[in-house]
Amino acid sequence: MAIKDILLTLTSYPEPTPAGVIDRAVSLASLLGAHIAAVSCEVHVQVPGSFLSGPGNLGAIVANEAHKSRKNAQDLLATFESTAQKAGVVHEIVLDRCLSSEVPDVLVEYARLRDLAIVPVPESYDQWYAEAIIFGSGRPTLVLPEASASREFELNRVLVAWDFSRAAARAVSDAIPILEKAREVCILTVTNEKTISSRRSSSELAKNLSRHGIDVVVEEVDAAGQPIGEVLAGQVASRRADLLVMGAYGHSRLREFVLGGATRSILTRPPIPVLLSH
């Protein structure tokens, strides 16, 4: 399925998303010929009434934080609208209002109605929003590092982490419209890290992608005792990849998900955009 409807999530609190993220998201929408909607939440910090009535001026502080969030959200959406208009990209803006604790659920609801959600993450990697959307939206998620200096979304080299799993297969399928735009696509299998059920899977996947007009190379790399997340991060760096496509792995803990080792390792230091599907 073509990617024609993209959601960009913009954080208003405690710190606003950098404007450079907007440039990269809009450039991706332009590349794909997609509509893009930006959503930002005016956040209200929830404080028990007993604290508000206590000594000090906590009520005024809470009101000030809400005002800061509202201004950040409005400024971000105005920047997005200006950027999208200049790029000639069909777009819309959404300003929502909710408690700070409700933000992840609100973003998941919007993401479920789009083909792809773009979630910016700071260098420190705040799992709060990203994990909720990855595991709750049922749609592919593009994690976009805020620290990148690039103002354009580049697709010179795309690396596909392939282990013949259901999650990896879902990620590849979701990424096909993007892979079709890439100059180079490498299917990479990490060996001697876990048992892979089929030795033919990489070559067969290459045949499948070739039928979409995608030229790929198939390669293997020995884990050599390293955790797979470190192996993938090293390959991303050495190959100067612009995008990593991989399945998102997690373990259910009551109603929440805890990221698996490889996914967490990649996302705690996202060197490049990562497209994940669960």
C-alpha cells in the first residue's frame, strides 16, 4: 500500500520539538507525494487539589507551564504550516488539549488513522511517546532523531535488518513505498546471534522486492558475540545508511510493552531515522 497519509507528532512540553524535524518530515511527505498532518498537544500538568491549596504559588506555576505548552504548540504548528506551504505539500494542523499523562494515548488515536506516524526523539530518547505509538497504533512508526543536522530526508542508502521474523516481514512490507525511492537497499542478516529458521529467506526477500522494482544487495555479518543492537548500530555507521528498517520487538507487561533488547539499543541512541513495525 502506498504511503499517502502521514502524521507528524510535535512535542510542546517540557521542551518543544526542534524546527529541523519539521523540515525533514515535510521533505519525506514531498518525496512520497503524501498528505501530512502535524499534531501537537497543549499540555496541562495534573496536580492534586490538596497541593494547589497548600502554601506557595503552585497554582500559578501550573498555569504558567500550561501557557508555555500552548505557546510552544502554536509556534510549532505555525512553523509546520509555513514549511509545508513553501514545499507545496498538502497538509493540515491539529491542536489538541489534554493532561500530560494523556498525551501518549491521544497520539496513538491519531496515529491509528494514518499510514505512517513520524515520532521525533531527543538525544536522551524519551520512551514515553515513541513506545506508545510503536506498540499501540497498529501502524508503522518512523522514529526521527532530533539531533540530526540534515534539513532534508535522504534516501541514498537504506539498511533492512532481516531475521525472517513476523515483525521484520511486517516492517519490510510497510517500508516498500520508501524502499522504492531509495538509491541503494541492503538486506542485512546478523548470523550467530540467534537461530534463523530459513537460510533462503534473504535471497527470497530480494526476489520479492525486485518485483517492486527495488534493486537490493544481500549481505550477512557475524555477531561475533556482540548484542544485535550494537551490531546494527555499527553497520549503520560503517555503511553510512540514511534509514534503518526493522521489526519492533517487545514483551507484554500487563497493558504496557517493554522494548526488546535490539529495539531498545537502537532507539536509545538513534543515529539515523528508524522505521519500525510491530
